[in-house]
Amino acid sequence: MGELRWVDDLANREGVPHAMSAQAWLDREDLATLCRLMARIHW
């Protein structure tokens, strides 16, 4: 659940609905998008 919490935190910062972030994590289709968002936030 740590990974899902990370996704939720990222989604909250980006203003993405929880269900959308959870679906992206579970499907992994949008994982690259999440990684790009993370890169923009953290680097």
C-alpha cells in the first residue's frame, strides 16, 4: 500500500481525483505519465 499512498500524494498535489490515480496505478498504463509528473515535482 505504500506505492498507492505515494500515488495518492502525487495525485493530491496535481489535483487528480483519487479514483483516477488509483486506476492509473493499478492499470500501469499511465505509470509513465505519473513518473513524468514525479520528475517535474521532485527534480
